[in-house]
Amino acid sequence: MDAPAVIAALGPLVPGAAYEAGASADFATIYVSPDRLVDTARALRDTPSLRFTALVEVTAADYFPRDPRFEVVYHLLSIPNRLRLRLKVRAGDSDPVPTVQGVWPSAGWLEREVWDMFGIVFDGHPDLRRLLMPEDWEGHPQRKDYPVQIRKPAQTYEPLEISEEEFKANLERDRQRRVAR
Amino acid sequence: MPGLRTETMTVNMGPQHPSTHGVLRLVLELDGEVVRSLRPTIGYLHTGIEKTAEQKKWQQVVPLVERMDYLAAQSNSLAFVLSVETLLGLEMPQRVKDIRVLITELQRIASHLIWLGTHALEIGAVSMLFYAIRERELIMNINELVAGFRFFPSYFRVGGLREDLPRGFHEAVNAFLDRFPAKIDEFEGLLSKNDIFMRRTQGVGVISADDALAWGLVGPIARGCGVDYDVRKYFPYCGYETYDFDVPTEREGDVYARYRVRMRELRESVKICRQAIARIPPSGAWACDDPRVVPPPKDKVYTEMEALIQHFLIYSQGFTVPAGDAYVPVEGPRGEHGVYIVSDGTNRPWRIKMRAPSLFAIQALPAIVQGGLIADVVAVIGSTDVVMGDCDR
């Protein structure tokens, strides 16, 4: 089933939604607008000719400096129909995307990871916290304008027992001893 | 009794608990022995591999993705090279496909052996770990023979393999395949009818087929509750459609069913390996002949100018991949491993994302163990076969 066929099947089920077929090298890709995402997801899951019962991946890609910069990508799997589908939603820097957790519970952590890595807000998500990075981390590392190499001082709950200067001095002292030996 | 007051107790399990398979932290709310709620915390092994990969050339990403799921290194790299080859439109020679099938099936056996050893160890069958590791050592030796590296061989490359198979490869694989089926019988003899093992696993950690799919648990966990989905059958890659093998399923959906599924998968993998090794001729093509990706043979580099230039370009600039995106799934030992890649048409990936089956398993953990006993938490974690390097990436 290619993208136009999926769009034709979805058309009557989600009135008022505008779909767009995307280019792809492997399987069908369709773009959907954020406001019709949840209705589309429910139709994709429940329609017998589609039956995308499993959401296998949610991720995003940052196309900075393009506007809107983000694409949130959902990979769907239909076991009874042996189909895969890629669903894409475009999102700007501060545009929220509705959560699809009500349709597929597996979206919960995946959307948390997208928030963590890209800073895309999922509207209606009950527990939108960081998943992989520490809770007090600043910034969203997978954004293209996030630096690759950063230096961060060690974070501890107690003061460090040895300062960085002392540590370096100790290393130097050990090196001198080795040289002298 | 009047005036008797009960309250729940919050217990922290991990991140250094020996049975959490790495660094997974669970916050359990207990009512006596019963688990009322469970909150997993992950991220302790996050190393930012996906961000690092964006700074590397395409070929340099292969060793990086192997370090995600460290027990199934070559499933990761197979998914990655297949997705890049999809964008490049490359078709591999039959021999390369068969070698890839053979190596990844051996990898599946090695990964399942670690699962078997640790899972049985945690339930109390301590000696299983030694028996399982002993057999896995033979597969590590085969890896070393092939690539000089036991854990992360990086043998698969975009465009084929790194080099041809070494001398003695067929003998080593055949010796392992002759020895191993009797060992599976031995393992099953120790566990399958073991009263303690059965009591610890039967009826424990039950999940229904609908729930498994809703939580995205495609793989051995879903096959343990009757879903016969296997990427190798549904969306064949590397010529799996030409191999004769079955997809084992069980109906119960409990820890014991997942154990049965994986034990039968070991036998199916041996079956596939036997067919593959019989098909692989001792010498032949080990890469496709696309000059964009595969460097020319060394004797031509020394004698022909064009070959020298091409060799230099591939090793200095790398190759470019047409703009676009692709997601290629493979059946890894823990379920569907997939890599989503985005290319902007340059020699470095714009974005790569690994679908981590362990992440889904840990996400579904509260749904599986809630209402069960605390001792069953260990059995359930073992049966989901999570690898934290895969989960946190």
C-alpha cells in the first residue's frame, strides 16, 4: 500500500484533514497537520484495512535552519496487513504536538525522549519529564544548534574533597617522581 | 484487629542491583510482598551515540552503533548498513547476504545464551551461567577469527563486509553447530522440567497479546503470547525468505512462555546457520562492486592511477548518500532492531535513531509486574532480556 492509497483510505475517515505524500526510499510516508494527528492515529489503528496496532518508533529530526525546523516521525506497523507506514508532523520551535498516548500507550516514553532531546512539547502528555538526560540538564542535545563539545563542571551533592588544581598538581607530582626514578 | 494500621513501603532497587542487567533503577511501592506500583528510571548509560554519529562519516558509524546493544552488536550494525544501502540503492551479492545471515544468527545464539545464563542465575539456577558462557565463548572465538575482535567485530560495512572470510571459518562454524544442539538438550534438561524453575516462572509476569502490541513489544515477548510476528518472515531482508525455519510462539504470555520461545529460537537459529554455511562458498565476492562505496582491490591501488584516486577519496572524504530517510528493521535477539537514518546528501549522517527494543520492555515493566510479588520482579526483568546499553544508547 503506497502513500496515495493510505491517503485515499483515510480521507473519508478523518473529514477536513489535509494529507500530503512524502518521498521515501522504503515504505509509504504521509504528512499530517498537528491538529488532526490524534484523529488520524485513531483511524489508522481501528480501520480494518489499515490496522496499525503497533507504534514501533517515535523520533524527530531537526532540519535547522529550515522553518518549521522539526519533523516528528512516527513509525507504524500493521501485523495483520503486513504494512509499515511513516507518519510525519512538522513542528516549529515552539509549536506543541498533541500526544498519541491515548491511541498507543507505547508513545509515552518515546515522546519523553523527543522532548528531552529536541525540546518539542507534547500537548496532553501526563508525565513530560526528561528520559535520558539528568533532570537538571539545560538545553536539548539533539538540536542542531546545540554544541557537540561542552565542558561541564562535575555536579555533586557534597563539595568535592579535592579541587581541580590540587588534582592536577598531584598528577604532576606523580609524573615528576616517575621521571626522577 | 482494631487499631491495626497498614501502610505501603517505598523501596529503591538499583541502579547497582545485580539483577537489573546493568544500571536500571526501580522505585517500588510495596504492600507487604505485593508490588503496588513500580517506576523505572533510566538514562544512566546514556552516551549520546546518536549525536556523536552525526559528526562521523557514514562508514565510521558502524563501530558506534555496535556499542549500543552490546550483546547483539552485529544486529545493530546490520540494521544500520541495510538502511544506508537502502538509500544508496545497493544490492548485495548472494554470498554477502548469506554470510550476514550466518553471522547475525550466531550473534542471536550468543545473546540468548547470556540471557539464559543470567535469567536462570537470578532465579536460583546458578550453574546455568557457567554452562551458557562456555558455549558463548565458542561464538566469541568465531568472531575473533573473522574480525580479530570478540565483542564488537564491526565486520559488516556499508557495501558488504570488511574482508573475506578467513581460512578455517567453515570448520569452526561446523564444529560449533555439531556440538551445540546437544547442549540445548542439556540446558532444557536442567530447566524445562525443573520444579523450582517452573514454580518461579509459570503464571508469573503475564501480558496479553493486545497489551504487548500496544506497548510495542514486538519480538520474543509478543511471540510468548501468541503473536507470530517476526521481521524475518514478515519483511524479509538478506534473503531470509529463502531459508527454511519456523517462528516459535507460545500462548501463555508468562515468563515460562518467553523462556520456551527463546529456547526454541536457539534451535531455529542453528537450523538457519546450517543452511547458510552450506550455501557459502569458501571464496567469492565479499562486497558489492559499487566504486562509490567499496575501495578497489589493493593490487589495483598499486598499479592503476584511477584506483589509487578512488581509494584515496573513499578513505579521506568517505562517500555521500543521497538525501532522504529510511527505516530498516531487522529481527534482533530482543525484538525489532531498526535504524532510522536521515541523510542531507553529504558524507555524514544528518540524523540516526536506533529503535531500542529494551526501552519498550522497560517502559512496559510496570504493566507486567504490577500486582505481582516482589520476587517476581527479578524473574520478569530477566525474561524481558533488557540490555541497558540498548535502552539508554
